[in-house]
Amino acid sequence: MLPEFPNLKWIHFGSIGISDIRSSEAKERRILVTNSKGTSEKAVALTALGFLLGLTRGLKVSSELSAQSKFSRESFDDYFGNISDFSEFYNVLILGYGEIGRIFGSYLTCFGIQYDVVVADKKRKRYGGYKATYELQDLDEIVGQYDAIVNILPLTDLTKGIFNSSKFDRMKAKSFFINVGRGETVIEDDLIRAIIEKKISGAGLDVFQKEPLDNSSPLHKLSNVIITPHIGAMSRSYWNKEFSLFSENLELFMSNKKMKNIIDLNKGY
């Protein structure tokens, strides 16, 4: 659409992610791009927590057993080995430690869950209760240490397709993969294969390589997978926050003052 708007000066995204704008001519034309950081971080973190609780407590499996008229303790036994009470040995790896990651980490702390973090940029390290910090190039070596991996990475040249068979094959067989970041950071076919072949125990996914997720995708039918249609950022308070942010930024833009949430298109965030 950009060629149709030769005088365009500013694009605002009603989301934290900025889609494919990085690969457009926006950077060359020096168009300002802002996102909605500050409006939905808590909601996304809660979605990730919901996935973790649903998977570790067998909520999806229980619901399916009810729908199949197999609702009994005996029918649930096949999933028993995946149930956790977050003992002192349970640990989580958070990929991406911006505001969403920090909030999610605080939730884990409340549950007594240990966690480490992977940062996409050393300069963006944040305070928190994590034990160790790693970088993207460390992933192959460390993924096998965790009971759950929560992907909140932004989509950049470095993160596109970063979660592939190499990573899934190294994960614990009893581990879960959760993605509330960007769908394009995961090779979806590799994830599906890992789940079917029991390389991992299941997944919680709010985002996908291609959206909306095709109705023919095996992800719809896997009992150890919880999926939501990219609604992780939704809450009743969303539009009030969005209106407030955009209104303030519009005033700053018209006054030629520094605006909030300007995206560095070279980095993608």
C-alpha cells in the first residue's frame, strides 16, 4: 500500500508486533513507525501463563475426554506423566525478556518456578528473578535443560525460523513449548513433527506461521496442543489504552516532538 501514499509520514500499529513493515520501503522513506507497547503486555503474559497451567494440569485433555464420553480417571492415565505441581526442580526458559517477559517471569516467581532468560539484545537486559541469561546462539546447547520454553521473541532477521527441528530434537521429552511471540520465529512443520513423534509433550500456541491457521492443520486435532487465534493481547481495557496512547502520540507528532514507541526498523523493535 505504501506506493499509494507518497506523503505518508507515520504508521502506527495497534499491536506490539509490526508485521512485515521492516521489509517494505518505509525505512528508505524514513517513515516513522510506532507500536502499541504498554497496552497489552500483561494480557500476553497471562495468556502464556494460561497455556502453561493448561498443559501442566491436563485441562485440554480433560475437556476432550468429556467431549468423547470418556470422562474418568482411568482415561486420563495416559497423560498422567505430563502433570506437574511445579516442584523445586521445575524450570522455564523465557525467550525474549522485554516487558512481556519480565511480567511473565514475575508470575513464575509467584508460583515458585525457577527461570532463565534468552535476550535478543544484550543492551535490553532487564532486572528480574531469573538465574541465568543467555543469547540466541546458545539455544542449541541449553534447550534440553528446561521443562517449558516460552517464546516471546520479536520477529527479526536473527529470529525468523529460529525454532526448528534442531531445537525441538534437543528439548526434554516431557517439556512443553509455548509461543506468544511471533509465528514466523517457528518452523511449524518441525513443531508438529516434534509433537507427533513425542520429542516434546505438547504446545500452547497463540501465533502461527500463516494466519489464520488453516483448518486442515494437524494442530487442531492434537490433544496435547492448546491453540488460540492470536488473541493473546486482548482485554476489555485494550481500546481505552490504545486510544490514550494514540491520542498522546498524535499531539506529539503535530507538535514535532519526540513520540512514544518509535520502532528501530533496522532491529525490528
